[in-house]
Amino acid sequence: MVPDPAAAGPERAADAARVLDRTKLLAARLRAAGAQPYLASALYSLTVVPSHGVPTMGVDRHWRCYVNPAFVVATPVHELAAVWVHEVAHLLRDHHRRATLVAPEMRHDHHRVNIAQDCEINDDISSLPSNAMRPALFGLPDGQLFEQYLPGIPPTPDAPECGSGAHGRQMPWESSAAARVSAVEADAIRRQTAQELRAYAKARGRLPGGWRRWADEILEPTVDWRRALTGAVREAASWASGAVDYTYARPSRRGAAVPRVVLPRLRRPMPRVAVVVDTSGSMGDDELRAVLGEVAGVLRAVGVGRNRVTVLSCDADVHAVRRVNTVGDVVLAGGGGTDMRAGIDQALRGAERPHIVIVLTDGHTPWPAARPGNVRVIAGLVGENAPEPPSWMEAVYIPLAELTAPGR
């Protein structure tokens, strides 16, 4: 039981509000580490800095925790423990870096960003003060990331202030004199915490959903599918361009040295690409057009000209085969079952056999039993539950959430 300074008179209470009660504050940190031991390493990496400028508690990106002494006096230990967890969560989830990636029209309002970040954290914390920001206050569901909450957060005058370690904006009370944690050390703390969190979940079987997702992302980071697709197409295009062969269509310039003999000339083909699009009932037009737009950008970046790309829309049969100049020219027909073998076969039977076939599908389809000749096949698998394609095929997994996110 922590004695109430106000019971000893107003002067004693005023003195306590001016001097940080480290015993109470550190007891709260000990309680937080005991309740969530997987956060202990991160909690004890924070450097405490007393400050009358910060309204309650806040962090900067260097893992300094600024604490208002009056807030410590007024807050019960169990709530202080929850605030410790809240503040370290901003740093573990790398909120200050992620805040720089949101749309500029939202990024400038750091109060809204802070509220959205608090909503991401607080749906997993039960002992926070009653005025803590939660998704339900704004009619939003639990379990989302702050980037998803941000569009639904209105400008709020009575907003929290968790410091630059949350929203990224430097605050007046933040000091450069106290000990700091480097970016490399911070990444090591995040990884160690994620490993301890996973070990705790394996032993106890109980873990807040937000922390579980965060640990999975740290230990098994999501690959940027656009970069993966670009790399796969670039490598396949280099492979096709390197397939040098002889041709008699254009005689060799060295033929003049050998009268009455026609010598062939070396030929380096420019890669041709066929894009087979799954238009079955399980694939939505909006998602397909979004993926096609990305694929068009990838092909331009790799240097595959528009006149060397054919797009085929296919479900259980091929409904439309067109050579297109823009994504808007694509005919998305079909809507029945799914068999991408039909689209691949049609692409290979064309007048100009492609060097690369890109198949955009949810993956619920039969595949050819073996690689179709000297052709590279890349599967762009749309959705979180796409099954694995055959091992001879290159696979790029495309999260559906990225295609349907606001602003895309």
C-alpha cells in the first residue's frame, strides 16, 4: 500500500508532485515485468527521465521514458504498470518509424496518429486508466494496426501525448543528455522480446493477439511481394535474354569472308510475357485490377515493352485472349470454376511462344504436372490462405489486405 501524500497536508502533496517517487514508479515496472515476463528485457532497457513538461509518461525514439512526478503520485501502482507496458509497446512496435510512412495529410496531425497507435496497443491491456484510448470509443473493431485505425480517428482536442517514440515528432521536454539506445540495439531488443514472447506462448499457451502477431512479424518478417515479383521477373527476363541462338533470318556479316557460304547470325531474343489471370468466382475484380496494375509496373521496371505482353483471362476455360497496351484494356471475363492449366496451355499455343508466364490466382487450381518446356512460370498467389504451387514453379505471395487497404 503506497501512502497518499495528500493525507499529510497540501504542502507534503506539493513536494511529492515536484520530486519523482522512484520507489513507486519502479515498483510498477517490476509489477509489469512480473505480469508479462516476455516484456521484461524491453521494460528494463528504458531510461527514466523525470520531467514536468510531459503530461503523464512518454518515450522518445532512443528509449528514454519521461515521467511527470505528479502523474506518479496520482496514479495507482497497477495503472502505472499498465502505462509502462503501453509506453514500451510504442517502441517495440516501431511506431515512430511507421508514422513516417502514413499519408502526408494524416501524418501532420500527430495527435490523431498517437490516438490510432494507442488504439492498436490498448485493446490488449486491461488495467489502463479509464480515459485510455480504445478502438470502441470511435466505433472501431479491436485487433487492427494503427494504420488501419487512422482514417477512422477524428481530430480530438483532448489527445494523449506519448512523445516522439510514438508519433515521431520531437517534443520540447525530450532531452539529448540522458543515456540512449541505438537503432541497432533497439532492433536486438525487439528480436529478443519476440523470442521470449514466443517461448512464453509455447509454455503457457496464453498470449494477447496483438503481441502474438507482432512477434510473428519480427521473427518471420513479411517479404515485400512487389520486390519479390520484380526480382523473379527480372531474373527470368535475364535468363530469356541470355538464351542466344543462331538464325539464318539475318546472315552473318562475316559471310563475305567465305564466298558461296551462308553463315547464320547470333540472335538474342527479347523476352515475351504472358499474364494468365484467374477470373473465377473466388477472385474479385477490384483485387485483380490492383494486381494487374502492380504487374504492369513491374514489367515496365524490368524493361519488358508493352507490345511483348499478352494477357489471358481464365477460369475453367480461357474466355479472352488479348494483347494489351494498358491495364484498362484487360478483359476480365469468366467467374466459374478454376483451372489455370487451360490458360497456361493457351499461352504456350500462341503464335509467339512466351519466355515467361505469370499466373495471378488464389492458388485453388490444378497445375501442370511438370514445367512446360523451356518456359519460366511465376505464380502470383493472391490471399493469405493460398496453397503452395508445385516446386518447379516460382511463387510470390500477395497479401489481399494490401490490395484492399484504403487509399490503394
